[in-house]
Amino acid sequence: MQSVKGTKDILPHDSVAWRHLEQVIREVMHRYCYGEIRTPIFEDTTVFSRGIGEATDIVGKEMYTFTDKGGSSLTLRPEMTAPVIRSFIEHGLGDQRVLNKLYYIGPMFRQERPQAGRFRQFHQFGFESIGQTSPECDAEIIAMASDIYTRLGISFTLKINSVGDPTCRPQYREVLQSFLDSVHDRLSTESQKRALSNPMRVLDSKDERDKEATKNAPVILDYLSDTCQKHFQRTCALLDEIGIGYVVDPRLVRGLDYYTMTAFEFISADIGSQDALGGGGRYDGLVTQLGGKETPAVGFAAGIERMLMVMEKNGYTFPEDSPEVYLIGMDPASRDWVFQTAIKMRTGGLSVEIDYADRSVKAQMREANRLGCPFVVIVGETELQSGTAQVKNMREGTQESVEFSSLIEYMTALSHH
């Protein structure tokens, strides 16, 4: 039996990298005062069809939707913003504070064609700032993502755009649609369909024919309302002030219907054709779309697998996950002492490994070496009688005798040194 196509097991030697990445994310979130939210893995299907938009690829082609035994239509979450907003509304978080700052880390599910950096069960982290229209919130979200990438040694290009709002986007959409009509025959089949249902997505197409056909397409920045224009200029000015470089890309629209005003994407040259590391934007209409009160919000999401791919490519050094101490017993009585002492040491906060296969002292030493243990404690008949253990420092090649009564204290001090 094998894992389902598009999914993969994360084995212990890989988990070290995952935990390290998650720890960096949590540290940055703590500094920016964002609280963690964990929502269920599946939701009522309408959370996504209404939230993300019927005309998007996710809802149209990629969702894992099923009918449960009670006849309800449920969907494994393909993204997290809609569930976070559903939770925000359900628990009245907007009534509790003027700004809710939330983050998440977890698995998502999309039935995509598996390819490099894309999985059917994949993992994302992201954050949402819900409650204020302030461009400072947009800039803060971008700064947090930038901070995480920088700390993990990932270089990036930040692209940014404004996609307008319901007051100015309809006019632009009309102008764009009539332009797309004029180049209809030059578009890919996919974009010909999109030109009718979601014309702005055509600008996002990776197909060379579409890029060529739309290179002279009207840009939304020329059609922004006064409010959207000011918001965009202020967001860019804030990024300038805090020293985050960016490229204004008028073709950047993002793939979800709920975006308004700011849209941005972090691009990496180290991934290949799937070059987006993560992105986000403002979605001031989503809370009302899902049945809540009018509430502005801005957010970001990124794929963890893609980040790990880039870090691996860059030769990023992950912390080692070696035990701190390896206890060796030379005979049955010593092994008994080793087992009891290992439990006590672990309870006292040390990471300790012992041998369970009755191997020779030489074989146990080899195992301690393979695991990269910095300290080995050896006990035999003589040591049991004298109440002292031999402690070997594997890094420095030194050895000393330590009394049983102070061994745990001694090892704790050594390993935390």
C-alpha cells in the first residue's frame, strides 16, 4: 500500500526542518502580537463557494467536496482565509476588539495535477489582520512575511499592485472585457472562458499566448478611485520607509475573488515555473460575503513545502536533532541502572538515548557517534560498586568520573553550556 498520489509522508529526519520553520514563524508572530487560530479541516461547502468565488479554479476544479451521511455538502479546506473569517463571525471576535490579528499553520487540500512544489495535501501558514482599513496593516503584513523569509535565508522579489474596489473595478472590468474581445482569437481556450466570467484573471495567465495577446491591455492603476489610489500610494510609501523593496506590477491580480485594493506576491527565482512563494492582499468585502458585518481585512498565505524546497536548494543548515546523552551499560545489572537513570534524566529535561538490543559496548559507542550525541555515560560493574559513572565528552575527546548522586545535575549543566 502506498500514500495517495499528491500526498507524502513527513518522516522523522524531515520533521526537524518542518519544526524549525514553524518555530521561526511562531517567533515572528509572537513579536508582532498575532494569536494562533486552528479551525476544522473541513467546512460547509458554501464557506468556500461563497467566500472564494464560484468562477475561481479552486471552487470550479480543485475542491475535495463530499456529501456526509446526514446529506450535508462538506469540503476539505483548500485555503484558510474563508474558514478564519467564518470563525471570526461565528465567535463575534469583531465585537471583542477593534483589530484581530490571527495566524495559522496547517494542511490544505486541492485536487491539482501534482508537480514540483504542488501537492494535493499541502501545508500553509498565513496571517490575517481583521478590522481596520489602515495601510499600516497592509505594510505590517508584508513586513512580517519579509521578516520570515529573511530569517530563513530565502531571497525574494516582492510584487505589489492595487486591484481597486467595488466602486472603481466595474468600470475597469468593462474596459478590460472589451479589450479582451478584440484579442479573443489570440487567447488560450482557458482564457477565452475566463474573459467572460473573470476577465482580470486573464492577466494572471502563465500561457505565453495570453501574455503576448494582453501585453497592451489597459491597467487597473489608471482606473483607481481616489480612495484606492491614496491607499496604494500610502502602502508603498510605508514600505519605502521601512526599507522593503518592491516592484509595482499592474498585471498582478491574485487568483481569488475576494481581494480589494492591495494585492502582493513574493516571488523566488529558486523554484522553477511555480515561482510564487506566497502572497496576499486586502479583502474588505469577504466578511459581509460570508454573512458578517462590514469589516475590512488584509492577509497573507504561503506554502511550507515550497519554502523548504528553496531552503534545501540554498543549502540552509537546520539545527541538529541529536540526543544530548547516550547511556551505556556494560552488563545486565548496569543496563538495569541505565534504564532507570535514563527515565530520571528525561523527566529532568534531558534528551537521552539508550540501547535496547543488548549490543556490545563498541556497537553502542558506534550508535552514539551515528546519532551525534555530544556526551556518553558508561557504567559497568566497577562503576556500580563505586557509585561513579564515566562521562565521555565526544566533541573534546575527554573523560571524567562523576558520582551518581550528582550525575543528572552535572549532565544538565554540561548539555546547556
